[in-house]
Amino acid sequence: MVLVDTYSLLRNGLKESVKDLSPAYFAMVMATGIISIAAHLLGMRFVAFALFWLNIIVYLILWFLNVLRVIWFRRQFFSDMVDHKRGPGFFTSIAGSCVLGSQFVLISGNYRIAIFLWILGIVLWIALTYTIFTALTIKENKPLLDEGITGAWLLAVVSTQSIAVLSALIASHWEQPYKREVNFFALSMWLWGGMLYIWMISLIFYRYTFFRFSPGDLTPPYWINMGAMAISTLAGSLLIINAPDAPFLRSLLPFLKGFTVFFWATGTWWIPMLFILAAWRYVYKRFPLRYDPLYWGAIFPLGMYTACTFQMARAMDLEFLHVIPRCFVYIALSAWLTAFSGLVYLLVERLIAFVCKSEGE
């Protein structure tokens, strides 16, 4: 009887947890993965491996929780997918899969799992891209621009570029003719991601400057303004590195280098702006700072900027830029530790509440 009651309590507690699970929670996998990769590039092996194994666990747990959510709360799950604010969060599952795949390539050298995650990312990208954008296009009741668009929309760009990054990493391992084909695919995704950013950032910047803006509107995913450009820089840098083995990429080298620097410069411009807005939100307006799964979407760009700057400096022999990732990695790690501490505190708080409830019953 006690076992039955305990099982019932656990099941109800799990149901309560997954009911409102944020579709953007895979941003934790994105943030943890890219900081692990940045640490690996900078020779911080212990940090890289620790975050790599933690990321595998987090990735599997999140898939388990999302499957439960589909089983128990199917209607709510799919209604989130066609919601202007929550829908773009589903793109984190694509980026999370591909970032973890990149970890398998760079840290463990396991290409089989990396290829599986790459294929999964592509399948998810096709399914989610055309489902979400089609639904948002044809739905009859739509919010106004200032209520419907956030920086989270740029997760569509990040997911596209994450496939470009993993494609470039896999292409460097494969032999011809697959090397050429996968490099071309990576190039195509990179170009599409850049075009998509131009479309979306125009709307976001318009929303910034011509609509009323309160501290509550400045959600953490606005950091994706920078993160989308950072991952575009990383993808471009990897294409430049792959150019010697791909003649068509070699013929495009001036274009690749020019646009990669363009992406990096745009992302760099956003950093002071975002820090100023964060100070306005939390210091001047005294907006409460408490754990929110959306904060992982703000940590990911910090790690990505570290990794992309390192790879761009390597691809273009820009040695003077190496000082940036050496400093920025500690900012990213500090932000990750802060968010992870908040998550642990939240889980402990919920565990204590669950134990108290079970003892009361």
C-alpha cells in the first residue's frame, strides 16, 4: 500500500513537472555543449570532459521528459508548437542535438553517434521548420508584432547553423565524394541561416525601437541576437578550414572570409548593447533575478562567441584575436555555473516540497 501511494505521488509529481515544461529547455544542452567545446579548444580538458558527460545525461533526461509530455499532455504540447512565443523554443531540440553531435566529434572522436545526431537534427529541422512556420502563417488569430516576436525566433537561425557546423565537422572526416556533397550541404545551410537572420533581426530591431519596451519584455532569449551571429561565424570558419579539400569552397574563399568577418562583427556589436540593456533591466529597473529555463538561451551565446572567435582566428591566422576567447570563456563559465546553481536550488526546493507532501499524506 505504501509502495502504491509512493508511486502515485511520484507519478503525479512528474506529471506536474512536465505539464508546463518549456519547449526551450534544450537550450541547456546547447549552452553546456558549446562551453564544453570552447573549454576543449582552449585546452581546459577536465572542464570539457565533465561538461560533455553531464550534457549527455541532460540530453537524455530532456528527451524522456518531452516524451512523457507528449503522452500525458499531447494537446498542450502541440498547441505550444503553434504559439508565437513558445513555438520557436522547439528549435532548441535541433541545435541541442547538433551541438552534442559536435561534442562527440571534437571531444571523443565518436563519429557514429555524431552522424546519428546529425541525421536526427536534419529530420527535426525539416519537421519543425515547416510545421511551425506554416502554422504561424495560416493561423487566424495572431498577436501584434510587439506581443508575438522575441529573440527566441532567432533560434530558427541557430538550429540551421548548428546543422551547418556539424555538417562541416563530419565532412572533414569523410572521404570523397561524400566530403564534397556534405560540404555543399553545410554551405547551403550556412547561407540560408544568414538570410533568415536578416529577415528576423529586421523585425526584432523594429520592435526594439518603435514599440514600448518594459523590463519584462527583455527576456533572456534576446541574447540570441548575438548568438545567432556567433554560430554563423563558427560555421563560416569551419567552411574556410575545409576549403583545401573542397575545390568549390576554395573558389569561394574571399566570399567565405568576408561574410564570416561580417557575421562576427555584427555579433560583437551586439555584446555591449545587450550588457547595457541587462544593466537597465536588473540594476536600474530592479527586475527580479530568479532562475528561469530561458536563461540558458542567454548563456549559449557567451559560449558560442568564445568558440567562434577562437575558430575564426585559427581559420584566418588572426592571432591577435585569441585574447578574446581566453577571457570570454570565464564569463561563459561563470554564467553557466550561476544558472546551474539556480536549477539545483529549484530541484532541491521541489524535492523538499514533495517529501513534505508525502509525509503529510
